[in-house]
Amino acid sequence: MRRRINYLMLIASLLLVLLFVFPLWRITLTAPQYPDGISMFIWINKITGDNEYTLQNINILNHYVGMQYIVPESIPELTYFPYIILFMTAAGVAVAFTNNKKLIGTWLVTMLILGILGIYDFYLWEYDYGHNLSDKAPIKVPGMAYQPPLLGTKMLLNFKADSYPHWGGAVLGLSIILSYVALIKSRFSHEKS
């Protein structure tokens, strides 16, 4: 039983490394001029698109309504989030070899708090991005804000914006679930002994 707990916690921790391989989130814009849609991918350490011109095209569209340019190098979270993930991976690996239910619980709670803070930070970024509009915008629609949805679908003028977790988000969720299972098994194991 204890080996299973160790393996679960080890897998939960090592899964976090995949956040450098897969994007966390995907925002897709679809409109008559983009019937196939253009997608922006938010990673733990960068922002990319369907191709090398995606961000440039999104920034051109944003210019018309006065939205800020997306400049990944200017987003501090993309610099320090990788270090947090690497720390949590190392901490999780260390916890995996302790068989200590309190440490497993602490790791799990820390991951949940980090996840909630990350989603809140993402919401604040989207809010600023969609509400802090330039007065010099060529197209002005009174009362209109262009905040993409945090989760789900929203119409922004003639653009349909879809915002959902991507493979990295699924991996993060799986990591949290596995650590929760390890915690439950750890508690059950301690009760039996």
C-alpha cells in the first residue's frame, strides 16, 4: 500500500514537468474573416499561436478596438511561474518518499492554492486586457469591453471567443487528482496500522 502511495505521489509530481511540453490554456477567435479560427496558446512560460504570425495578427485586430498588444516578454508571470512549477515538482518528489500524510496534504493544498491564484491572475490579466482601452482606437463602441471569457464562449463584436484549458491544464488537474488519491490512501493506510 505504501509503495502505491509513493508511486501516486511521484507520478503526480512528475506530471508537472509536462507543463513545459503542453499549453495550459487555449483561446480561439472565430469570425467571418477567420472561419477556421485563430488560436492563442498560453503556456507556463510563453504565449504562442497556431503559427508564427498569430500574435501579430491578434495584436493588429486589438489595435483597431484600442486593446493592448500582447507582448509575452512583458508578462512577469511567464518568467516566475516556471520556477514555481519546478519547485513544486521537486517538493512533490521529496514528499513521495516520506509516506507522510501531512506532507502529502500540504503539497495538495499548496497546489490547489497555486491553481486558484493562477486562475485569478489570469482573470485579472484578461480584465485589464479587455477593459483598459486606448482613447485613440480607430473603432470605438460605447460601453463595449473586450474581455475574453475566463472559461467558455463569448461574442466580442463579430468574433466568437472560446477559452478552455488545453492539455497542460488537463495534466495539472490530473496531478492534483492523483495527489488527492495518494492522500486518501495514505489516511486509509494509517488507520489500518
